[in-house]
Amino acid sequence: MTDPVIVGVDGSASSLEAVDVAAREARLRGAPLRIVHAFGHVPGHRPAGGPPRSPADHGLEPMVRGALADAEERTHAAAPGVAVTRSVVAGEALEVMEIESRSASLAVVGSRGLSGFSGLLLGSTAVHLAAHGRCPLMVVRGRTDPSGAVLLAVDGSDAGGAAVEFAFAEAALRGAPLVALHVWNTWSERAYEGPGDPLNAMVIDIERLREAEQRLLDETVAPWQKVFPDVTVERRLERARIRPALLDASRDAQLVVVGARGRGGFTGLLLGSVSQALLHHAHCPVAVVRGQE
């Protein structure tokens, strides 16, 4: 049986919009949809050996039931025929969704939840799952109209292969073209090799660098075009500032796919600056795909 698509619901408008997208994703995959609601709970507040807490203990049961009912109703409207289950779990949303992601094919969340601070562009659950989730994460933001190409942010990193495979699979599922965009500039690569390299070294041979970046793009995409021959692919090499270029390209996409970390990431950094920029500012939903650890 196909692992379920999971969607986090807290009753916010953002999470209900995520339900619509998650329902369509489940239908595309022929997968069931699991609607997850977590309610905060401090374990130490429960007497030792006492029964597990429930929403009723917190006076939340009417709200929870209403939010889940709304979510299920939206699922049936957005994707009739998709099998739906509900799950109400005691715990912080960050931890609950991470655990749920271990047995899911895709996790979907809104960009903001009810607990978001005014002016905050991205909720803590989305950030945490992007860095720690065990399956691909889709953060619903911007234009959710399922039209346009799938946009793949090509970074050439070893861990980025999972994102490339996911992007091709998504384009195939949607019957959509794939735009493989690799953005480069004179800081994309160190000018010198070996110990003692100056930290501020700049690449002088622009043409050599452009050719190297084109090879990187070609070598990243070509193997997957053989696996997905029916996907129409546009290889796009652009010399620009990386984050603004990707954000601008997201205006015409139905989905942006990016790895959790690029080749410029610091060791131990779980979520790169490009991934974070897209999660905060992209004009369409963003899928973050982590490589194998």
C-alpha cells in the first residue's frame, strides 16, 4: 500500500489551504490522506500512570472536531474518492509531524499556523520539518493553482540528487514540463585549490566557469531524462544572484523543488539559505527534499 500523504491542521486558514493541496497530492499518488492535529501537552503535567491526555482535558474537543471536520470536508471537495483518516495526537506540532513523517510519502503544511507571531513569514513547524522531516515536505504558499512548470533548483550537491529525482517524478505525475534552473555567479566556485586559498578569491575566467556550470547542469539532469523520457525538460543556466533569480522564476511555476542544503552549505547546517529564502518568499508551493543521511 502506498504510504499516506500527511497534512498538519490547526484550524488556521493556512492549514486549510494546505488540506486542499494535500488532497490533490494524495489523488495524484493514488495514496490515502492522513489529517493530523497536534495539541500541546507537557508530559510532566500528567500524573504517573495516569491515562493519556485528550483534547477534552484541555477544553479543546469542540474546536478540534470542528477543524478536522472542516478539513475532511475540504478533502472530499478537492479530491473526491481519496481515502481520509484523522489523527489527533498529544504533543507539540513539531515533534508530532516529524514522527508522522517517518511513515509518509509526503508531508504538507501551511506556511503559517495559529501560533504564528504577527509579521512572521514562516511557521516553526514548516522550518522544523524542512530540516528534520523523514519524507519530502511541501509548504503551501503563494499561488496554489496547479498550472505551470515544476521548477527544480539545481545546485550540484551530492545530497541534491534526491530533489532532482523528486522533481522529475512530480512533473511526470502532473503531466507538466520541468524547468531545471541552475543559477551561478562569480562566487559559485573557488578560484584556487589547495591550502592557503584566500577566502575572498574571485573567479576571473568567466567563460571557464560558465562552461563548468553548464556541465554541472547537464550532468545533473541527463540521467533522469532517461528515467523519465516523457517529461519535457528545459535546462536553464542563468548568471545572477541565486536567491532573487529562483524567487523570480517561481512566479510562473506550480511547484518549486529544492534540496535542504546546497553545495555551499556549512557542515552541520540542516537547512541552507536558498531553501530558507524559497520557503519564506516563493510565489508558489515549495517542496524541500532531504538527501540520505
